[in-house]
Amino acid sequence: MDIIPIQYQIEEPIQVVHEELMDNDAGEEVGVEEVGVEERGDQRDLLESHNENSSHNQSYTSPNGTRYWLPNVNDDLKPVVGRIYPTWEDAETMYKLYADKAGFDTRLSTIKRHKGVITNRYILCNRAGIYRGKDIDTLIKKSPRSINYKVTDCQARVRLEAVKGTPSFQLYEFVESHNHGLVADENKDLTRSHRQLDFSNHEFIHKAKLVSIGATRAYRIQSALKDGHHMVRGTKVEYTNSSRIVKAFIGDKDAHMVLNTMNGRMKNLYNYYFVYVAVKGELRSLFWADDVAKCNYSAFGDVLAFDTTYKTNMYGLIFVPFTGGDHHKKCVMFGAGLLHNETIKSYKWLLESFLEAHGNKQPTLVLSDQDPAMKQAISIVSKERLKNGELRRSIHKLVWNVFINPPTFERKWVALMTEFKLNDHDWLKQMYDIREQWVPGYFRDITMCCLMKTTSRCESSNASFKVNSSPSNTLVQFMLCFELPMGTQREKQRVLQNKTITTTPRYRLNTPIEQHAGYVYTRDIFFEVQKEMIKSATSCMIGIPEVVDDTKVYLIHHKDQRSGFVGRFKVSINLIDTTVSCSCMLYTRVGYLCRHVFSVFRMENIDKIPDHYISKHWDTYALPNSVYSIENRIGVDNNEKSRIRIEVVDDVQKCFDRLRDQNERLNAFATKIKELKKEIFEEFPYNPNHRNQKAMIKELLQQSQSEEVCITAPKGIKNKGSRKRRLIGAREKAVEKAKKKKRLCSYCGKYANHDIRNCPKKKEEEAENQNETDDESSFEEHDGGSE
């Protein structure tokens, strides 16, 4: 190992002065004291090599026994006294590069000014300064959270003075020696400069949180992807602090940022709609719907379901999505809202806003959840009565019978209640009184009434949103969490649409009408229609028709081999305009023809489904192609800078995949990347992210941080799920207990936080008496045994 020659140097003691200190993180100026430096003696005679921290660093001991460490760094990286740097950033970058090679961190320190103009600036080793904490007797008080400190009064530093009339700085002092060990090469990833997260790290943490992956798990994932913790920038602490930095950036501007985003979308996105209500500058209600949601409602808005969802944001606002089913039998969103409370006024405003957004088009059927009290009653009844399996099966068979008409339902309901002796049951009587609102038989004449029989589809959709959202989310974070499952939902729709268009289904009958159905219907609906066609050939028997004018009336005998169902249905067909009707009313209920009609089509040699019986709801091309465009995909960042960055990373990964088995070419590729990196780092020597965190978070959230706040987030909401629970430790419980007013215990005669029922003295005496009784019993048993 080479020894660096060190020239003898004695520094004059520095006098105590009061100057301005620039804190590197907060940017605030405070007072500081400079402390005198000991005379170091003859370094040349006392220099000795050591390997405690790194084989590249040397140490020596001063005459008074103080040990010093001297970095072994190339001369071209060392600060040079007298050198002039064009800007302050150049000087700061120079010393940081030197410190990184040497194995220590830096911090900005004193700034001297004359008449408001900076004259001098210092950069110190981050272990400079004196520990000013108070010693704590841990036998009396609890140990503080951290019992370690870094400062050692290290005097390593550079001092620069401004060159008058220019932005340049000249280095006039360089102290090289440290009074502490330097960081070894293998541990430099733990230094502060290496732990600072870049934009890509913050972005990974942020996007991981959107899919319910916390900071700690995100750190583990990064460690696994990069083959070791040492390859990950930052530690778990920095990853955890990232969310805190984001929330600090949002602050009290949360609602204001969301409304600014909505206003921007109204200006820049086609057919975007949003409206909100604010009371005294506080956001109360919000509704929004984009062009894709409007297209979905226009095509599939026959039946609408909406249900409230709680615990999606930190303010307790109630999330209300409007959901339906598309032509692939998947959930689609028609719009969404946030409500301050669940009053009639709030819901009225929300529904009016929904209709206004969709051109006042009314749905044919609306499904909503029951009243919370009713749901609680259902739960109780389920436990008390519906444990009877036969009763449950009987009720389900009656209620969900799509062929039954209201008079038949009412007659069979009364018979069922009499059979199980439930005529006086309050909840069942209440449910029967509102049967027109929930029994499918009462909606059998409403078009598409069986698309959704319950809000289960809506609840399933809500669950996908709750997977990504959290009660600790700000509104900005909630909107990002909302967009992620929305993007997933629309991506499924795009994939299924492409599958329908680019593939051919397997035909089982190979008839022209079956092939026509495969062309006009989406794949999922075609399989439903195909089942009806097969059943028409295997389960239906057709009689001789009756002819009335231009209409033929067929009587179809239907027998299902699996379920054992036997029924007779009447089908009428007009051969002139091919209008057809069936008494089962399947087309009215679900939008495609039944097996009974297909039996008649077979008899009449009809090879195509008439156009007026191809429901637009199930049509392959029910939506315009613009719905599937990249511009209309939620969660896609169309910013040019983001797009280029993603493409560059993707291109590098593709090159690696191509060269994975070609070691020589892979090494050559890595060399080119390093050369390009060196060129970029020489041109841009400092990381802008470390200097301006606000700009980085602003880009991450795609938000601006305006100084003026017009609308604030709501406070004090008391809705279901808004109560925040937290764990209370033993110490906090003891403090709260000590605050309680003491009372006189009639047993021990002391003022304390107990009474005669839970008096400690009483419990001790009872325990002693019990022990004495047990001893006597044991003695008697032993004595009896000896006899």
C-alpha cells in the first residue's frame, strides 16, 4: 500500500465567532459557534497505516494523543487552495465528489454576508459540531428514541469566498484531516449521500402504494429485483419517509389540488364532466365522469347499480361509484362521486349531477343497497331462522324464479310462511310489504330487468377499488388509487373486445343462424345464445301451430333433463315482419332470444337473427373505437418527458434480453452505457432531485403547489368507517389512568384509582387465605393417606 506524503502543518487556533449557518435541509439561517482547533504537531513523523475502515485511508496521532484520519484520494479530486470555481454549484459538486471517494458525508454550513451580499461559504464534514444533548439517567427516565450521535467536532472542511462582481467562488482553506474513521468502500451505500432517493425511487414507492404495497414491502421488492440490499439506493427508513414527504407536499392543499386537476381535465379532455359543492370554502361533495364513462352509459345504461363505500380516504368522505354491465358481462363505471354525508339532500344532488352528466338519460332500472338497519335485521334473521336449509332453499327457489308472475308469487309466499310458521315474523312481513322493490317477478315486464338482480356486481366492483385505497390516503392519492382499477377495468374490456374480433368461436351446431350469432354477439354472449340454440334442439318439443291472420302460434313443451323443469310456453311469430314473442319473456329480461323462439326459427327455416332482436347492449360494436384509444386510457401518462423516459428504460432492457447469452457483446454494451453515463454526469454534475424535492414530488403527483388555497378538505366527518383507531401503549394507558380523579376505597382506606371490588390489598388477602386453605387440605390428604 502506498503512503501519501503529508507536509507538516500547524493551524492557528480559530477564535470563537458568531456567524450564519445554512441548514442543508430546511434552508434556515441560525447562529453557530466555531470551536478552536488543537495544534496537530508533526504529522510526517507520526503517520501510520491502518486497516480499520479502509485500506485506502491513513491515520496518525497528534502529540496530545488525538487520532486523525487522512483520506487517500487521487490528487485530481482533491480541493486545491486558490482554485476558482465558476459557480457555487461547481464548488459544492467538487467537494461532494471528493467526500464520496474519501468516505464521509458533507453538509452546508456558514454563510457570511456583507450588506446582504454573500461573501463567504463553508462546507463541512457532516460530523462537525459538538453534541449538546442532555445526559439521561435511564434508571429513572425512559431511554430516548436514539442514544447515538454522529458529531465528533471534526474540523475537515473547505472555505470559499465570493469573487466580487461575479458568480464565482475561490477556495481559500482546505482542512483534510478527520478526527473519526472514514467509511469503508463496502459500506458507502449507507452514507447519507448514497441514501438520498432519486426520482425513480420515489416513483417506485409511490406507484407501489397505489396497489397497496407499503414502503417496507416496496424496499424488499427492490432488493429482490436488484439482487441485494447493497444495490438499492436508500434503506427502509428512506422508503418509509418518502410517503411522509409526499403528504407534507400536499398538506392543506389536498382538495385544492384535486379540483385543479379536474378543471385541467375539463379544459384538455374531450367531454369530461365534473361538479362539486363547497360550503364556506370546505369541499362537501364531488362528482365526475369522463367520455368513456359516458359512452358506456349510453350503450349499457339500461340497468344501474350504486352502493356506498367507506374508508377510502383520510377525511371519511363516502365513495359512491355508479356501476353497470357491458356487452362482455363485465363491470363498467358510469361515474363516481364523493359525499360528505348520507342525507336525502346529498343523494338527490348526486343523482341529479349524474343525470346531467349523461344528458338526462334515465335508466330503466336502478339497484341500490338496503338501509343499514334493514341489513342488520337481515343478519339477525339469517342467524335465527335461515339456518334451516330447507327454508332457505324454498325462499330462494320462489324469489329468484324468473318465470313466476306476481299473483303466483304472492300465493306461494303465503303458503310458504304458513308451512314454516313465520306469518308473524316482523322482518319477513316488512320484506313482503316492499316486494315490488326487490322480487324479480315484479320487474319481468321491464327491459333488461335481469341484467343485475342484486348489488353484488356493484359490491364486487367496489371491492376492487378498496383493494388499492386506504383510510390514510389523501384525496390526491385516492384519485390516483381510483384511476388504477379503472384502468384495469377498461383494459379487460379492450382485451375481450380484441378477442371477439380476432378469433372465431367453436360452433357446435354448424347452422347458419349459429354462425350469424357468432358474428353479431360478443364472445361471452354468443356462448349464452349458443346454449339456447342447443337446448332448442335437445329439450324442446314443438306442436302443430295455429294460424291467425299472418301470425303463427306454436306451443312449445320444454323439459330440462338436468333440473327436471317441465313447462309449456307459447310462441307467436309474424312471418311478414318476423316479429316474435314468447311467454317466457327471456328477450325482455336479458336481451337475447330464448330456446323456444329458436325452435320456431328452425321450423320456419329462418337462418339469421332478425336485426330488431339483436340488442345494442350485446352488439360486438356497441362502443366506438375511440373508447379503446391510448388517449382515453386512465392511468396512462401522456407527458412527453415521461413517455421518453419509459421508452429509454424499455429499450435498454430489450437490448439486455437480446445480449443475455453473449458475454462479449454484453460487456461492450455495458461499456458504451458507462461512457454515456460519464458524459452525462460531466455535463450535469449534480442531481437536481436532491436540490429541489418539491419539484420532484410535483412531477410525481402531476400537481402544482399554488400558494393560495381556495377550497380545503372537509373536517370532522362522522360517517360510518370514519372513526380512526390506533394502538395505545401501556405507558399512555398509565398516564391516562393517573389523570383520573382518585376516590376513597372503603377496604384499604386510601384514595386511589380503585374501589372495594378491585382493591389490590383485598385481592392479596384473598390469595393468602386461599393458599392457607389449600395447604390445610393438602395436609389432611397426606395425613389420611399415612393412616
